[in-house]
Amino acid sequence: MYKLFSVDDHVIEPAHVWSDYVPAKYKDRAPHVVEEDGRQIWVWEGGRETTMGLNAVAGKPREEWGLEPARFEDMIPGCYDPEERRKDLLSNGIFGSLAFPTLPGFGGRKFATFEDKDLALACVRAWNDYMLEEWCAAAPDMFVPMTIVPVWDVDLAVAELERSVEKGSKALCWLENPAKVGQPGYHSGYWDKLFAATQAMDLPVCMHIGSSGASSLGTAEEEDNQIDVVQIASAFTTAAHCAINMMCSPIPRKFPDVKLVWSEGGIGWIGAALERADRQWDRHKYWTHLEGDHIMPSEVARRNMWFCMIEEPIGFKYRHDFEIDRILWESDYPHADTPFPRAQAGAKEVFEGVPQDEVDKVTHQNAEKLFDFKLNDELVAAYLTPNA
């Protein structure tokens, strides 16, 4: 078996998160679950949302997948129950896990849409408290604490980051590109305080595809029955665009020790993207007056960025066109991309025949170092058997 550390999983928030963790005065207006026509729906002041099926298909035959709203009992318990999640991951040889939000959006962007920003801040803090006090506390030897911050105010973001880190958070869950959701972009200087704080704390900044909203590849309004497949299949282009945007921004030049992690964007595109980014940077740096123009985008990527992969044997062939120390493994449980319950078989397809030192780095060692989270040797020994 392979010793796996997943840097990208997702928590399907159970119904009690905000009801239990926001102050009493916000309970009626914060997200809570109601029953309507046999469905369970999240509602809050000014909004409502169903839980989509593809967010929680782990353990289901692919023939049963769909976008229809799901009830909690339609999911396997590991989607929303941390004790059951622990069992599911261990059954697949996964000994470390980092979980992104679902209802708040993968980077917490939804709360920025709340008209009442006091309510929004209370909801951010409630999600963090749930993750730190309940979810991660259920398996502190497996679950890496990662928290969100208010994405509409840099000072509030820094304050919440500091509060969360004091409570044990080891990573910031953030947006690929805040400009896509109407916030200042990475070239504006507005977010310097936040990235300065993450650098000072040596805290990884994790950005998931879709954390800044849907891609621009198309919508259901186009009446193309295949548009969902197209968006999912080409989602890596969003990761490439956002990563190059960051490579060319002032942030990693102002903060040379910042740690930037790109989740579920894959790795097969990296070599070609760096080659083209360097070429265009060199050709256009004079008339565009780029800040720090002596630092090439590829240098930023190799120094400051980590990229994540699931089942990508072709992309992994080109790993040495980037940096083997900057590639991480992910399981994406319980989303449609997850290899669960065949994570070991999926890993074998990618890693069979690869030198053991490289396998160890990608499957767990790189993540252990990045997140300062050593896997539990006793737990590993209890479950792990040699590779077949």
C-alpha cells in the first residue's frame, strides 16, 4: 500500500454548523437547513441553496451520479461526519487530510455576498470554530486544520487569520483570484497585509479551482447538454490562468517566502505554461513596467508554488520539468474526482515504476513538510502493508 496524505478533500457541512456556532442573535439569519417538498435546503438571510449531488458522490456507483439536490441520508456518512470520514480515509490508506468548505464556497466567498457584514463575519468565524473544535478535533492526528477569512476586508481577514492560528489553524483557505468576485486583485496591493501575515506565520495559502466562482467556459443557458462535462474537463485552465496571474503579480516579489498551493488544478500543463509565461514576461516587461521584472514567472513558481494532482499518469511523466518537491497528492473526497474507494489502485496507476524516493515525496513527505504536519507513525503501521 501507498502512504497517502490528501491535501484536497471537502467537508459537507452538517446541518448544525451555524446553528451551534454563531451567537444566539444570528441563529435565525445564519445558514440552517429546512425541509421543502422532501428536500433539505440551506437557507439564510437573503439566500438559499441546495446541496448538489456531485459534491457528495463518494461511495456511489457512477450510474447514480447527478446534479439533483441531495439529502444528508442520501450521502454516505463520511461526507459530513468526521468520525466516519476518518474510517473511510484509513480504509484507503489515507493518513492525512485537508478539507475545503462547501456551502461557503471553496474559498469562503459566499459570505461576501451577505448584505449584513456583521452576520457574514459571524458566519466565517462559526465555520472556523466548527472546523477547529469539532471536525479536526475528531481526528487531530489525521485532519489538518485549515480556516477561511472574510474576503471583503483585508484588516478583518488578518484579524481572523490571527485568531484562527492561535486556535491551531495550519493553513489559509483562500481565493484563486479575488478580482473575479468583485474584490481587489493581486496586482492592486490591497492584499499585501494578508500575504505578509501568512509569510510571517509560515502559513500555506491554499487556493482551490472554482474558489473564485464558476469558470467562463459556459453556462446552462447555452442549452448545451455537455457543458457541465466541458467545464469539469477543462477546469485546469482556470488553475493555469490564476497561477500565472499570481506568478506575474507583485505579491511573490514583495513576499519571497510566501507559500501558494493550487488545489485540483493538476500538473500536466505546468511545463508549457512556465515556458510561455517566461517568454512573454521577457518580451513585454519593458513597456508594461512590470514590478520585479528580473524575477521570472518560472522562478516564482519553483520558489513559491505547490501544485496538486489526483489521477494524472501523463502529467506525472513531466514532473521533472517542474520540481518533484512541489507536487502534492489529493483524493478530493467526496467529490466526483475522488478515486475513493479505490485510492490505492488509483495511486498505483500513477506511481508504479517510479523511484521510491519520488513516490514518498509526492504521496506524503512534501505535504508533511509544507503543512508542518507529521503523519502518525503508529496509525500508519496499524493500517499499512507493503506495496503489492
